[in-house]
Amino acid sequence: MSIPFIKTLDFQYGVPAQISPLVRRVIANNPGPFTFFGTGTYIIGHGNVAVIDPGPDDDAHLTALLAATKGETITHIFVTHPHLDHSPLAAKLSAVSGAKTYGKSEKLGHKPIDANTEEGDDDGFRPDIEVNDGEKIACHGFDLEAIFTPGHTGNHVCYALPQENALFSGDHIMGWSTSVIIPPDGDMSDYLDSLDKVAARDFATLYPTHGAPITEPAPFIAAYKQHRVTRENQVIECLRQGTTKIIDMVPILYANVDKRLWPAAARSLHAHLIRLVKIGRAIGGVNLGDNYHLI
Ligand SMILES: [Zn+2]
């Protein structure tokens, strides 16, 4: 079962697109290996609007968001997680609009992330208002429900829009790519649980922060999860064959993948091995260079 990725998107940078009755999207001009075409900032509602994931600290994107909401009032600013392509513009947008920021602060042990393997952290991000799991925030003519989805980061939050049975899925579930899970902040066990949590809600549409909407979430999430289960089984097979180090597993499991992606692949295998230790299938340390053995 391969993941039915959606690799195309019809858009223009900085130009708002109405993509559902309540949802508009403006894409920032920050394309890259972890952002695809760039950050998709969502504007919800009409007249009094909420913004989800303002994006990178980019004046052109701020100007585009203000132009897109000209004559309207931004009442709420939501952030899915504090990565540099999602949260930094929240402060400036809040200062200009007076809207409060909503999200979840760091809660887990956290190390700076290698710039080659992820988008980087916005360590300074602190929302004005900490959201709680399951909390419904009443906006003007619609609600947004915070759904904690740790895994990609320990403080990742998706936001549901009940009026359209839709979910703003941040970097938890993306249509164009799998999500990057890098320990210690990234946690594979949490991630798989968070996939189940979203699947159980049976949303009609997922709006990731990068790329096109996912309009058939159920089969997509099933394939997305199966991909992780398959990889976990491959890691178990490596251990069974006596390969104990991640550095030796990467060339086996990623033989057909561009070597420039191998450092990121190693981090992903690390997340799998930490999970196998956590669930009692393997023994080993918490460091990338440690030896691992099946129990
Ligand atoms: Zn991210």
C-alpha cells in the first residue's frame, strides 16, 4: 500500500485562494525540502477572521496576509507548532492586528535540530493563550477545536473546524510527504497514536500547512500509518540479522534513496528504535550511535 501523495498545487505566492466556503489560503514564498512550495497560511471566516500558522518572519508574507484581510478584523491567531516556517510571523501579525496568539508551548526535553534535517525551531514562541486538548475556541461564525497531536513535535496541535468537518493538520499529516520525526522532541509512539486519534474523527478534509488538501483522509491516513509499520518491521528484521547500529541500517534500508537524505533517514530510524525500546521489543540506549538488540 503506497501513500497516495498529492504533488501538485495550483497557486500564486501571496495571492489568497478561497478553497472552501470558510477557508482561504495564502502561500508564503519559502519553498524548500521541508516546506514543499512554502507555508500555507489559512484564513478562516469572513469579516472577523482567524489565521492559522502565520508562517516565517517574512515581510512580504505579512503584507500579503494584511492585503488578503483588508477591511476585515483578525480576531485569533493559531499556531500548530513552533517551527520556523510556522510560528515566527505570529508576533508581528498580533502586533499589527491586536489579535491574541493561541498554541502550546514547549513541554518536552528539547535539543536544537540539525538544519539539514528539519525546518528548525522557533524557540522564542510563547502563545498568549495556551490551548487545551479538546478545547473549542469560539470565533465569529465558526469554532476551532484544539486537538493535541504530539509526534512531529511534542507540542504539535491540529485544529478542527466543525462547521466543515475539516482539520488543519499542520505538519502532522501532509499530502506531499511523510512527516519528519526527530528525537528527542519527535516521538514515534506518540506520532502513531496521534495518527489514530485523527483517523478516529473521520474528517472530510485535511488542510496541511504545506501542499494540497487531503480530500480522502481515511485511506490516506491508513497508508501513512502502514508506511511506519512497514519501516518498523524492516528495522526489526535488521536487528534480527545482527545489524545493531543505525549507521549500518541506513545503507540497507535506504539503498535507493539519495545519500543527501541519509542523515534524515538515520534520525527517522532512531525514532523507530527508541520506540522499540519503549514498547519492550528491543534494548539499547537513547543516542544515535548506540547499539540496539532485539529482546
Ligand atoms: Zn514542523
